[in-house]
Amino acid sequence: MSRIVFKLGKSIYNLKNPKERRRWLAFQMRTLLHYSGVSDLYSWFQSDPERQEMLRRYPYPIEQVQRRFFYAGASFRERSELIRNHVSMASERFLPEVAMALGTASGSYRIWSAPDEGTPWTVEMTNMPGNRKEGMLTLVMRYGEVVLYQMMFWLGPDQNREEALWIGALQGPNTEDACDLIRETTKRAFTFRTKNLILYILMAVARCLRVKHIYAVSFKGYYAYARRDHKLKTDLDSFWQEAGGHLLADDRFYEIPLTAPRKPIEEVPSKKRAAYRRRFAFLDDADAQVLAGMGKLLKD
């Protein structure tokens, strides 16, 4: 089995790159250190034809289980269970071809686009290998060719065995004109903040997946928390709290509502009601688009 796993490592890392060669050597050492656990996970993938094909085309779970990914302090056993739970739940929820495409980073599915004309503004569900540190799937918001926000997540049960969606991280834009783009998109969303919009869309996705909870990694729970030189552009804790989230007993996680609260129109000053109605109509359209888009991806 070790030879097979080492071969998978060669498909993960670019051995022509000196840094990647060092990572491949570390991968081999970790495989030997966690040989029993790696072997069990590999055997689990091999026990089902679809999972076997998934791992052949996308070997990264064998790397993910070995490294300190997903959230701070996650043990090898917890990472292994996370991967198995996500793959199993995705296979149960999504159509077989969709589950395979998302599981192998070979498919991207648009679930929302701005209803007005102008620069194309979209959200897609995909699996990006570059985001494997924080999750198993990604919602990607693009404005034209620019990636505005990415929200990484995975599926799996909580400690009470209730199905949940777990947010591993939120990443913002990394361009010089990011502030201008955010102002422009916020205006198009009738002053609804862009990063709130991608969370709003993820909430709609969670409801379509019929999960009972949404959990989000706190700053303390962020996988790179121990790296004091690592800085996040978004204050995760403040953002989750503003979204109505509350910190759990395990302070590495917040629980986020499945539905974003709305201010009753009667409580809005009369001079602002027209603007609020336009914003609510914009959000209602987003709900409808996600429901229709996810309906094409999910089993009955």
C-alpha cells in the first residue's frame, strides 16, 4: 500500500519544483508516521467503485488527512472522519455525475448571477485544489474576471449526529482595485454588502441540502491560527456575530442561522422603504436562483 500512496503523492506535488519536492518528502514521512490511518482511508476509498475513481482522479484527500488542515487542532482521526463524512453526504445529496465532478475538481456549477445588466457577476459551486486547506468545496463569487470572495466549506454531522454544513474560511479579493469593486457591487445589491451576499447564498445552499445547522470556524479555529504571521483580511468573529451567529462551547466554531434575519419593512423609515423593497427583491431573486440551480444538481 505504501508504494501506491507514494505514487499518489507524485501526482499531488510537482517534483520539478524544489519546494514541491520537499513537500513530497514530508508527505512520505507523514505517510509512514500515520501508516495505519492512511491505509484505512485509502481502503475506504477503494471499497466503493465511485470513491475509487474519485481518488484516482483527485488524490488530495490523502494529503488533507495528513496535514493540519480544516480547523485548528483537528486530529488525524477527526480529519479522516471529516473527509469520509463529506464524501458520503455529497454522494447522498448530489446527482452521481455532480458528486463525481465536485469530488474531482472537474466541474463548476453556476447557482447565481446578478439579475441586472452590466459586468457579469456570478457565484459558482466548485472544488478548487488551492482551497483544500479550509474545505472540500468552495463557493466562488466572480465580478468579471476578478474573484471577489471565496467561501470554503464541507458537509458532515455535528457532535449530535445532526447533518450540518461547516464553513472553513472566507477569503476576500486580492486586487489593487478591490475597494472600488466592492463599492460597485454593493451599490448593485442595493447597499447589501458583497461578503454578506455570498454568506446569504451559502445559507440558501444549506437549506437546499436540507442540513439542520451551519457552523463556521472562528478566528481561533482557523487552521493557520498557530501561525502568528498569518493575517486574515476579514475579522471572522465579528462577521459571524453580525450574521447572527453565536460562539459554541468549543470556541473554535460559531453556529450561524440557516436564514438571514430581515428588518420588518414597517420598522424602516418611510423615506428608505423603497430602497429596502428593492434590496429584498434582489435577495428574493437570489433565493429563487439558488433553489433552481441547486435543484438541477441534487437528487430528488
